Amino acid sequence: MDDIYIIFLGALFLLAISDLVVGVSNDAVNFLNSAIGSKVATRRTIMIIAALGITVGATFSSGMMEVARKGIFNPEMYYFSDLMTIFMAVMITDVILLDIFNTYGMPTSTTVSIVFELLGASFMVALIKIFSSGENLALITDYINYQTAMMIIGGIFLSIFFAFTIGWFVQAITRILFTFDFQKNLKRYGAIFGGISITIIVYFMLIKGAKGTSFLTADVKEWIKLNTLYLILGNLIFWTILSQVVTTFFKVNILKFIVLAGTFSLAMAFAGNDLVNFIGVPIAGLESYKYYIASGVSADELSMGFLAGKVKTDTWLLLMAGLIMVLSLWFSKKAQSVTETEVQLGRQGEGGERFKPNFLSRSVVQVGMFLGRAERLLPSSLNKEIENKFIQHDGDDKEGDMPAFDLVRAAVNLLVASVLIAFATSLKLPLSTTYVSFMVAMGTSLADRAWDRESAVYRVAGVLNVIGGWILTAIIAFSSAAIIASAIFYWNVYAVIILMFFAAFLIFKSYGFHTRRTKNKPRFLFSILARKRILSHNVLEECQSYISNTINDSVSIYSKSFDGLRDSDKKKIKSAKNEVKQLNTNLVELSKSAYHYIKRIDDENVDMANFYIKVLDHLQDFHKSTRLIVKSTGDYVENLHKPFIKEQLDELESIQTKLFFLLNTTDKAIKKLEQNNQIDVEKEANDVLHLVENSLSNQMKRIKDRETGKSNSTLFFTLILETKDLVKEIISLTQVFAKYRIKE
């Protein structure tokens, strides 16, 4: 039996490494959001500072490890074999769950996931033990540490309200103080703001956080405790004077220093608070295994009450975990996806909206608008003064380097989140860093009036989607861990092996899905918003690119659709549908970008806006025909109708061949903008239309001769007529380019 538990222990640490990787990928948003969103420094510099914060913070998490041992369940009620079952179920569930959220770029709480996984697995094992022994179900309260568990869960969910409210309040006051034109007021208040901000960060990170560190002696900790007031005053004076000096004599923007220091501190708080989520369970498993080996008692009889006491975690284990987290931070592509979600929801300027509005988001916005009328109760002069504080001026950022929000908001995001998270850490509460950092960011966004009438319903929908994901995390974590725990309890090592392979398979598949999703993700709108001015040659070149991409995609879609019809191949039809869906996404983004595009077109070339709109209109009509061809073909094949007869397939293949020649010629004509190419397009278009007319006549004859049925004829007419519409749109596109051709 010892060999089985060695396998369990090895699997736990293998899962711990995987959990560190997927966990950091999700939680990186917590400490990277503000620095990346404000573009305070290069991404490389931001990552280095965050990596240093993680490394230092990892050594501060020793005390937090108790949560995994005794925070959720009473270890004395379980045997060693029971706890290894619980720990295995928790880690397998956690790796799978977090990886799924990372794949879709949704920030979730690693704290909530681990807490509910521990709760679900320990609850299920307790139920099995109670039912197998014939005991009263009421004894479940002896197994689960309900009081502590409810306190942890309550604290986690209360943090949503407090983080949002405090973030909103602090940002509102700070914005009134500095305004959006903060450079002027920075000279007045920057030193004081910097002194207070950095003192708070130092206090909570080094003074309060020192309680949990694994390398400071008891005497040092006691000295810090006795001299806390002097340390606070000393830091306040030192940092205020230093801020004034560097601001006055070296012209340093103190906000940049605060944001970078805050990034370090929040990364440090993340490692100190959340490291338990990834390695707390495996370390508890290691301690349990050592105790089991030393005891000589059977695994099914050894009570694990010793876990209720204090057990110091080796510093080297914490540092190793920190190193893995740092490497994951540098190389994880999924971390960038999660970060992008939060940055886009909190951005100050214009942009594309990822989330669709719903009834709940509209209701929230309506309530917010109603409450906003309360400002009428204030004197009009005061209202006017406050409004002036929120006037935004056009920035002087270089083209392509516009931040999502400014340094004032970035500093407040980091400061408030660091304070809340570090305070929870000092109380040994596993408060969710994701909940806090996300809700603080959303609160500061609201205070900055980033959610206006144009974007509010979309932003609120995004926030509600993320919060809904958090609730879903709790439900899935509890139920999945319970199911997996029962499987491991009954089938032991066989269940572990199968589940490990299943987890590896899911991670492998999700990696491929994320790669495709990232590759196909539309980026056009964000590239427009990064530019202040668009010249006429930009319009022409980019329209050429849209048409070329649409033509190439349509060739592939048309070909797969025809092959799927000819071979009755559902896989090819499905592939064509996926390509149509992606093409539709790209064109929807183009449509949404029209306003921003026209807004940025150079004033001397306003007529190019008309050109852009016409090209967009023809592309959309072109896509409608392509989409209808694929949908009709897919329905026909999926409904198992009779295959097309040879004459029909031959006619469609001839049309397809001619159409592909036409598309290729059109692509060249639009790229070269030469008169000869225009003539070639019209000639080849007429060839296709001639074949279409012949096919229509032939099909009518086949209907009269009863060679084809209703469904067959309906689809054939659809394919032929939509192909005809495609050709007409091609002619129209080339005519638009001929009309707006730019002379050298």
C-alpha cells in the first residue's frame, strides 16, 4: 500500500506544478492589469518587477498553508487514506477548472476554486464514511469546519462589494484632486500622494506581511510589532521627502514610481495570499505522508489530527513554487488573454465591446442613471465644479501607444487592491485577489466615468459575466471535486491514473483551442483606436486587404461546401461553417469600426469615407450569399436528402472552377488597380453568369422530367442564384475601386 501513496504523492506534486502554471496564467491579471493598461513602462520591465514581487511574496505565505490543512474540514475526523483521496480530487479538479477559464480568457478566483474543491471533496468523503458505517447524517458537522468555511466564503464574496465601493470612492476623490490633466496638480500634491501611497504599501507588505514569512525570526517579528507606529511615521516622512526631491529636481513622474511599486507589492501580495491555492494541498499531503510513514499505523486507521497544529513550511519549497510561477508568468499566452479581458472592460477610451448586453445589464444601467440624478440635490455651482474636474483632454501619446487608462487610475487600482489583499493576508484570510483586483478596477472605471451611455450596458454585461463565472466556479468546483473524490475513494489508484490522463488530454486540447482562438481573434478595431489619423492611402490599402482576405476565405468556404455536398461529408460542411462564422466575426468588427475609422480619416480626404462605406456594404452582401450557400448545403446534408445527380455536380463544378478564376482575377485587379484587369474581371464574370443561366435552364428541364425532387431543386436554385449574387458583388467592388482609383 505504501507504493500507492508514493504514486499519489508524486501525482500531487506533478499536479501542483501544473496548477502553478494555470493558476498564474489566470491570476496574472490581478497585478499586471494596471501597469499594462496604463503603459507605465515596457512589458519587459513590468514583467521583471512582477517577477521580483512574486519571488519575495512566495516566502511570506507559510502561515497561509494552514487553510489547506484545517480551514475547511476537521482533519482529526479523517484517516490518512481519506485525506489523500480528498487532496487528489482537489488538485485534479483545480487544474482542469482553471485551465478552462484561462482558455476563454475569463478571470476567475483560484481562492474560491480551492475552497469549494476542498469543501466538495471532504463533504463527499465524509458522506461515504457516514453511510458506510451506518452513522447519523447529522454527524457531517463533525467532519466539516463549517464556522471557518463560512467565514472564508463570506469574506470572499463580501470582498466584491467592498472592493468595488472602496475603489469607486478613492478614485472619485483622487480624480477630483488631480483631474485628468493631472500633470499640473501633480506638482502640488504629488509628493504627499506618493508618500502616503508608498507608506501604505510598505506597511501592509512588509510590516503586516512579515507575520507569515518563513525566514524572519520571532524576535524580528516582535520588534516590528512593537515599533509599528515609528516605522509608519518614518516611512511617511522618508517617502514624502524623497517624492518631493525626485519630482522637483529630477522631474520624475511620481505616479510611475507608485504604479511600478504597486505592481511589485500586488504581485507580492498575490504570491503571499494565493500560493496556498496551488501548493497548500500538496504540501499538506507531503506532511501527512511523512507522519504516516513515521507512525507505522495502517493508512485506513491513522487519524490526521496532527494537521490541526502549526506546521512550518520549508522556505526552499516556497521559493521553488515562486520560481515556477515566475516562469509561467513570462511564457504563458493565456495570461495575456485574461489580462486583455479586464483591461478592455476598464479602458477609458473607445473600443470594441466583447460582451453582449442583456436584460440584467440594462436594468443595472437604468438604476445607475436614476441614482445619478441625485447630483441635482447639490448646488449647481458645486456640480459645475465637479464636472470640470472630469473633463478629459486629448492626450499627446504617440501614434499606436495610447493607454487604456491613465496613471492616476492605475495607481489607485494598485493601492486599494494591495491594501485590501494584504490586510486579509495578515488576518490569515484567503481573500480572493481576483475578486478584489477586478472589482477595484471596475469601481475606479465607474468613478472615472469610463462607462458612458455608449458603452455602459456592454461593460456592465462584461462585469456580470465575470461575476457569473465566479459563481459558476464555486458550483463546478464543489460538484466536480465531490464526484472525483468518490471515484478515487472506490477505485483508488486506477481512478487516479485515468483522471490524470483525462486532465492531460483536456489541457492539450484547450491549448490547441486557445491557439486557434487567439489566431482568429479580430484585432482591426483596436489597431484603429491606436491611431489618431488615417490617410487616404491607408484606406485604399486596408480595403484591398479586406477584400483579398474575404476572397481567399470565400474560396475555401465555397470549396469545402461543394465537397461536403458531393461526398455527403458532414465534417467538411462543419469546417465550412466554422470559417463562415469567423468571416462573419471579422466583418462585424469592420462594421463596428466604421464610425471610428471615418472619425480618423484625414480631413483632406473625406471622400474616402464614402469609398470605405461602399466597400464595406458590398463585402457584407458578398458574405450573406456565402453564408446562405453554406447553411443551405449543411441543412441538406444533415437532413440526409438524396445526393445530387452527376449532371448537377458537373455543372456546379464547372461554375466553381470559373468562379475561382474570377475571384483570383478580382484579387489581382483590386491590388494593381489597372484598367486591363478590370476588363478581365468583367469578361470572366460574364462567363460565370452564362454558366449560371445554362444551369438554371437545365434544372428546370430536370424538374419537368421528374429527375430531381423538391429539396434537391430548392438547394440547387439557392446555390446557383447566390453564386450569381456573388458575381454581381464582385463586379460592384471592382467598379467602386475603378471610381475611387488614386492617381500617382
